[in-house]
Amino acid sequence: QVQLVQSGAEVKKPGASVKVSCKTSGYTFTNHVIHWMRQAPGQRLEWMGWINAGDGYTQYSQNFQDRVTFTRDTSASTAYMEVSSLRSEDTAVYFCANAMSDSRYWYFIHWGRGTLVTVSS
Amino acid sequence: EIVLTQSPGTLSLSPGERATLSCRASQSVSSTYLAWYQQILGQAPRLLIYGASSRATGIPDRFSGSGSGTDFTLTITRLEPEDFAVYYCQQYSSSPLTFGGGTKVEIK
């Protein structure tokens, strides 16, 4: 079955960077895209962007394009999301989810369980 | 950017009652590219509905979605104890993908 397993919780100081991993299994990694979302405490889900696991093409939401980088390791069927210059407002649970390459199908059946990133001095 | 506004913010109902949740878009969502999710505290969202009205695999038929354009509805015909949760709509009609603010369905 399809699984997305995310890395564990992180505590970072303001100004630092964090890298979250999303290890996938149960499907052909390179035939899909990985989307990243985040959810601050008590807030709505916020879409951050996506990476094509096949060719590495990325698209970022305007709110994140300056500080976020998506990468992937096809040999490990794993996607990564790195946020730099962290600030307290980045405290949130970060989720990965997979989807087909065709944007007509960009609803999310399979999600990771989320990674809590806490930014605190 | 398409802004999704959900109402009400909180719905207080008893098990067995009917729940009607609304999701209104700031501009038309083309081809009914709208999904609904259920989220229980501390968990990832669970897909309920896609394409505005198609139930995802394994979702009970007490959940149904309807609507088009800018107005969409999620209906739960008879609330079961496990249905008390937060529900979000999401549009995938245009980038950036956006989510609504959520409706909390709580036990009355």
C-alpha cells in the first residue's frame, strides 16, 4: 500500500534552517509529484508547492518561494523540503502528500503523518 | 488566488442529525475541481470527496458533496460519533491551491 513516512519533530532557533524528509513506498515514485503543505496551530492548511519526482521540476507558492527548497532522491524514493531563515511564524506541522502529475487530479489521497517544526529561541 | 470561505465556523449537532457544510469560492472553480477533507486533531487530513461530488475510496455513503461554480456543499446525512471533526474544502482549479478555513462539527 502507498505510504509516506515523514521525519521526526524538530526544534530550531530563529534564523536556522530545517530539512524535512518524506520517504515513499508502494507506488512508482518518479511517476508522481509530491506536494507540501503546512498547518500552523489552529490555522487552515497552507499549500507550499510541489516537486515532480521524475524530473525534479518545482513550483513554489509565492508565499514561500524565497525561503523554501524542494528536492528529491529518486534512488531512495524520498522527497525533501527545506525552509531557511526560520522565524517563529514558521512553527507548524508540515505535511507531504503525493498526487498524479496531471493537475486535474491534485486532490490528496495519501499523506504523510506530518512533521512538527517548532521555532523558538 | 481563489479564497475559500467555509461556513459555519462551528456546527453543534447530535449523533444521528444531518450536517450541512458550505464552501464558497471568491471566483469560479472550474470543472468542479473541489475536494473535501476530514481532519481529526493531530492527524493528517483524510480525503472524503473530489471533483465536488465523487466519494473517495472507502468513504461511507452518508457523506455527499454537491455544487459548482462558487458554491459547494458537504452533507453528512446521519452523524456517527467518529464524524465529529474539522472539515476543510480545497480547490485545485488554479495555482496556488487553497484550502478553506474549516468547519468544526462538534457534539451538542
